[in-house]
Amino acid sequence: MSLAIIGVIGPAVTEWLLDRASSDSATTTAVATPERRPVPTATPATAQAEPGVSLIDLDPMAEAGAVPLRPGTATVDGRSTDHALVIQQSGSCAASSSYRLGGGRYKRFTADAAIPDGASADTSASFTVAVNGRAGSAETVEVVFGRPKHIEFPVENARTLTLSIFACDQDAQAAWMEPTLSR
């Protein structure tokens, strides 16, 4: 008697059939069942997470006399992004842009403060993130070439968010990489 087991059947059934077939003094041919692999499933935290909103997609508030940060492309440590806010030297050491947040729409701001590849090795810059103007809270970090810093800043109930870069080196380049608001 010859038995061929083909297809996907449970391991217990396959074992039972093989045992039953081998109890006869006949030849048994078995085709192995495919390896069972777990099916990936989203965890509740992943399933409920909302994607962030890039500041590149929001319109900055108009500010008289301010040199704005410009949306652009930046590469840091070989990683390139089109979602960057950059300072472009135009006779000014500082640039900033402010955004209306609507008070309570977002919980957290995240970005990498960095000096892009191609800048001179001694380039440095100060990056500031502030909420609600002078009455709110702010954080400033110093960044040097080759050592970007990840920034996470609470913006819950903030009405405005202001990002600034101060870089006065002769060939200064600096960028907020992937500036994102999350809900």
C-alpha cells in the first residue's frame, strides 16, 4: 500500500496517517507539509497610531523682517530627505519660521537638528524650538558637523511653534531634518 500526503494538513493528522500507514508492512511515501510561519499582526498600539504631519506641509506664519527657514533637501550621514527646513545664507546668521498649531491638535514635535554633509568640518549651529512665543517654553541645542541631535518637544495645547537656526560660520549650512508633529 502506498500513501501520498499532499497539501497542507495539520501536523497531528499527518503523523497519524504516517503511523497508520507504517503499521502495515507496505511502502510509505510522504510529502512534508510546508513550514508553518506566524502571520504578522498589528499590535493595538501600531494599529491606533496616527501618522505625523510634516511641517513642510504646513504654511508658516508671515513675520515681518524675519528670514524664514526654507523647505529643501538635506543629506546627513549619507541619509537624504526632501523633508527638511534649511537655513540659506543671505547675509543673515539666523532664520526662523513659526506655525499655527491650533492649541491641542498635536502632542509632540520631533526632528533631527543637523549640519548637512558637505559642510566644513568646523561648522556648528544653534537650534531652538519654542512654543507660544515668549510666554511659552523653549529648548536650544548646539550641533556640530557629524553629530546630529534628535529633538522631541511637547507641544500639547500650544498655539504656535517656532523653529530657529543660528549659524554664522562663513559657509554655514544647517537643517531641521524630518520636522514632524504627532497627535
